[in-house]
Amino acid sequence: MNWAGMALSAAAGLAVAAAAIWMSVGAVPFPWWVVVPEDEVGVLFLGLGLLVWVRRPVVGRRMALLLVAVAVTWYLPYLQFSANPVVFRLGFWLFYLHIAVLAQVFFAAPHGRLARPAERWLVAGVYATALVTQGMRVLTEDPLVAQGWGSPSAKVSSWAPVGSVLALLLTAVGLALVVQRWRAEPALARRVHSLLWAGYCVVAAVLSANFVGAVLRVSVFTSGILLLCYAVALMQLGAVAAVVALRTDASIQRIVARLLAQLDPSSATRVPLHNALAEALKDPSLTLHYWSAGTREYVDPRGESAPAAAWPGHAVTVVKGPDQQPLAAIGHDPYLLTQPHYRQLLDAVVAASGLALDNARLDAENQAHLRGLLEAEHATRRSIQAVLHDGVQHRLTDIQFLLGQARDTCQDPGVHASLTLIADEVQATARDLRDVVAGIYPVNLHDAGLAAALDRLADLPRSAPLELRVSSSRWPPAVEETAYFVVSEAVGNARKHANATRICVDVETTQDGVLVRVSDDGVGGATFGGRGTGLRGLRDRVAAGGGTLKIAPSAIGTIIEAVLPCA
Amino acid sequence: MRVIVAEDNFTRDAIADVLGGPPYGLDVIGRASTIADLLRLVDADPPDIVTLDLRMPRVDPRAKPELAGLDAARQIRSAHPGVAILVLSQFDYVPWVEEVVKLGMAVGYQLKDELRDLGRLAEVMRAVAAGEIRIDSTLVARLVSRPRLDGPLDRLTRREREVLGLMAEGLSNAGIAARLVIEQGSVEAHATEIYRKLGISHLGGEVNARVMAVLAFLRSGRTPGFAS
């Protein structure tokens, strides 16, 4: 539909409204404060319909047409003011048609389609009631008196109360369906629909009051009040329906375009994949798991095993690669699958994020491999440490003992002197070995914690003093191990290369995990690309645990900062 | 002096055999190769002193050794407060030494290097069994020479540094006087001067409180009240 078509529809709609209002002037029994709002209901719906049409020309078209249909049917009763008996009867017959269209608007929002059989039946029932009971009245009542919501003096057939009672029943059924839907719908759908539910309740209450009034044949004044309430409630429901249609039906192309922009690796405004998907699908509870081809299981973005059983309450959409291998599983609100519009959106979003998902999957898999390597390295260190302690160190102790015995029982002063020399050498060896063993793995880390384990690093004589400001908190073993090796390597580097007069170590818990900072007042100039692999190795070690390590800018000396996530 | 020796290797029998014979003449009443054995022996017949390794198998002598020695020491101390405890270890971790000192009097922590001079070991065992505290001198020397930011130990004289080291090893003023061959009164004067210069305050008369305070100072350069 082009702009000209839309303008034409608007003009035609306004013409209908103007003609209807013109015909009614002076012919209705109600005061102006009822007539004026009542006359404007159709105009309002026309405006809302056109607004939705303009703003959502593709996805909002059905909804726009329905809103315009309400506008047009709203003015059909005004045909009763025609002098032509055929036109008059047409107006009488179609008096309640707008209520049926309104019911369709309500239950079809926000996409304009009736998705559920029960709701389809209900809407069909409203159409049937509106057309059949009024049709019977046209055929049976003679003389046929123009009706404006139940003039108390008019003579009516029994079809009139039948129509009112049926309308009341249908309103109640509609309310039951609304309650049922509200209870069954997941959070996302509730957010979308909550305004509509409230609007329905208001309209249902007012409408019921009107039908009851019609049955009881209340006075013109009372029915005028009820009519005014009805007009206001309708305007409110129309506005809500339009808002819901406009708010939820952002065009798929626009969402996908935004998603692609957010996932562009070269973009400065790049958004993490999970957040971008959650925004595109309007589901903050969205979960994302990657298929690890190596271990044949789903893993989280850090590479930790995450079996599908652990994602309750979610519908799962599996994204497949070109070779039909799974890439990832998106866990999302089941509501997305029940609505054709969201299904299309889901398909489009999945197609658009395929490459990014594949990259993220490889990242997660690499992360898992790196962490496995790191764990294996720590385990190897522990076992080397244990083997040296339980084997070589014990044997050296035995040798020291035997040497001591030999020396004590030796009578020859020359041999005694030699044995003393040998014993001193063996002791020096034992001490060196103790330092080596302690450097391989801090055996007291596990039971005494990081602060106690780092204490030994301060004991190196004739080196820069080491100031330890280490929180006595405990963290997961893998995090403590990594933190220990970061500090011991960085302190070793500072001692070897920085020519520092003091070295400070700070370890504390922050929002992002454990912050490890080693700073010195030495010559500075540390880089990841320099001689040796110390800092680069350290960065890899930290990255393997999902953390980051950087050389922080500093006026003097060097500051190494690592953040180790604990989750 | 009645001794139980707990080690999971050759060292156990070597110590037991040599210490049991002349010239040391200790009464070795039990040898344990697991934590469970040790606790059973101590419960059955509490000795004057036990020596134990920090890393031993818990129950099965063929199982991998575990770091269970500290737990065993705590259990013995609570069940038999009169049994002196001497830890013989390869680990030179001061935090573990502090854990041992926390048990109270009649405790010791020696590195296994000491085994090359059994005469000294026997002397340490006698002192600990008599209720004293003995910390390995190598460990204490390393703590004393630990590099420090403001060099608080530079304010001490050489003799005061010697006294501080012996205080950390657990010697009483009388013991320090005997070791340095000086008057006990001058040891007390040195000690007062050391406290003043280093700001080590609130020391009770208990030797282990003094050892803890000195160890804590040597470790962090601060008095225990200030340590984080």
C-alpha cells in the first residue's frame, strides 16, 4: 500500500465519519457530552489504524486493517438515521458488528491473526450473535424503531434480550480465555499482552453494564452515561491495541540489521553475542550453549560442560552448521515458537548470527582445551613436587643422617674433615632442592591459602623487599593456583630485570574476580614482545582460566595486573 | 625420656635406633609409620615426646602420604596436653611453624637437616620435652635476613639481632644467656631494648606468645596487632 492509497483510505474514512455524524445531528436522544465522544470513537480508530499502517507497513498491516474496520463498522448504526428504509434496516442489522470486529482486534493483537482455536470460535460466536439476533429483529419487529442503545419506550421482540444475554455470556467466555492465556503465557508474552488484558477487563465490564442496561430498559439518562463510559473504554482499548502493535512489531529486517551491526568484529560498539541475541529476540532470559565437537557435549561460553538438562523452562533452538553438525543451542522463551512473527524473527536471527556463533563456539572449545592444559600442568607440578619430596628429599635426609653417624664414629681427623665438607655440601644441596621443590608447587597453598603460600617468596636474601598485601579470603583452587604463579613469575621478573628497590603485591576480590597486581619501582619497560617468554607465558596462563593480564601504564617501574574470574 | 618416633620411611628406624643407644640413651617406646598408628600408640601409652613428619599416610602405610601431620599434632595436644610435640619436616613454611607454636608450650619445628647432627637433635628433644619451644635456627635466620622495606632490624645492634633470633627460636632469657655466655640480666636489658626499637608490644610472660610475636614481626615487619 502506497502513500496515495493510504491518503485515499484516510479521506474515505473521514468522509464516512463526517456523513454519519451529519446524519445523526439532532436525531439522537442523548446530550452533547455523550454524543461528541461517541462520534469521535470511529475517527480515533481510523487514526490509530493509519498510524500502525504507516509505522509498520509490513508486519502491522493486518492490525491496521482491523482497526480501520472497527472505525467503519462503528458508523454503520448511523445508517439508521437515513430516510431510505433499506439503508435504515441495514444500519439496524449491523448495529453491533463493531463489537465483533473489536473482539477480533483484541484476540488477534499484536499480529492481526487469531492463533488459537478457542479464540477463533469465540470471535466467530460474537459475529454470529451480532448478525443473527439483529437480523431476526429486522425480520420480526414491526414497526422497527431505530435503536440507540435501548430506548426504554421502544417495543422490542424477544430477540433483543436474547442478544443481550448471549453477548453477556460471550463476554464472560472471553474473560475466561483471557485469564487462561494470562496464566499459561510465559513472561515475555505477559509483558507484551498485559496492557491488552487490562483493556479487555475494562471494556468487558462496561459492555456488560450496557447489556444489562439494555435488558432492564434503563432510562435515557442512565444509558447515556453507560454509552459515554463505553466510548471512553473503547478509545482506551484501541489506543492499547495500537501501542502493542507498534511496540512489538519492529520489522525483522531492522532487528537483523541491528544485530549484524552489533556483531561486526570491527565495530567499536560491538556487543557480546549473548546480549545481542537476547536483545534481538527480546528475551533477557535467553541462554547460549555451544557444541563442543571434541567432547560431544554442550558447553558454556567459558568451555565448562553444561548438559541440556540444566536449562529448564526454555524452548531450545539448535543452530546447525553447513555440515549439519550442531553449532550452538539457543534456549529461549517458548512463546517465540507459538507466534508466526517471532518464528520468522527467530529464523532470521539464527541465520544472521551463524558465523558469529561458529566463532564463539570455537572460542569456547579453545577455552576448554586451554583450561584442561592448565589443570594438567598444575597436576603435573603437584605430582613432581610430591615425588621429589617423598623420594629424593627423603634420601638426602638419610644421607645426611648416615654422614653424621660416620663422622661421629670416625677417629681419623683427615677423614673427619672430609666428611664434614661432604656433609656441608649435602646440606647445601638439600636447601637448594627445597627451594626448587617449593618453586614447583606451593605445597601449603591448598590448606593455608594464598597469603600464606606467597609468604615464602619474601624470604629471598639480598633482593628487593617484597610487600605482600594479600587478602586472607579463599578462592577456588584453580584461581588460587593461577594467582600464585602469576605473582611468583612477576616477582621473579621484577627481581631479575627491573633493578627495583621495592616490589608490592596486592591481591583482592573485585566485582570481576580476583585482582592480582604486582608493581615495582624499577626500570620499567616490560613488554609482551620482549626477550624471553615470561610475560607472554603468564598472559596465556591467565587467559586459559578465562582471565586477562595486562601491563598497566605507570610513571615509574612496572605494574602487572591480572583479573581472574571466579565464577 | 620416653619417645615415640613417627616417620613413614627409613628415617624412623634410623632415629629410633641411634637415639635409643649410647650415648643418647633415650627410651624409644614406639615407632609409627602412619597417622593412625601414631594416635593409637600415644593413646595407649602417652610418651614424654613424639617426633612426627608433616607428610605421612593416614591409615594405610602403602598409601600416598598426605599433609596430615598438623591435624595429628592438634589431636595429640587436645587429648594429651602433657605430651611434647616435635615436628621434623622438609617444609620451610613459616605459617606452618606458627600453627605449631599456636599449640602452646612444649613444641618444636625442626627441618630435617638437623638429622645430620643427632646430638643437637637429642638436645632439642630434651628441651621441648622439658616444656620449651624450639624453632629451627635455619628458618629463623632466613626470616631475620628477609629483605625489608624500612630496614627496622638495622636499628638493632649485632648482639640485639642475635638475641632476637634466639627469641624467635624459642629460647627463654635464661636459655639465651647460657647460649651467648652472658648474664641473664643483660639478656633482659637487650630484650627490652629490642621491644622498644621494633615497637613489639603487649608481650605476655608466656614464651610461646613471645615466639609468636617475634615470628609475626619477622614475617611482616609489623606487630601482630597490625598484621592484616
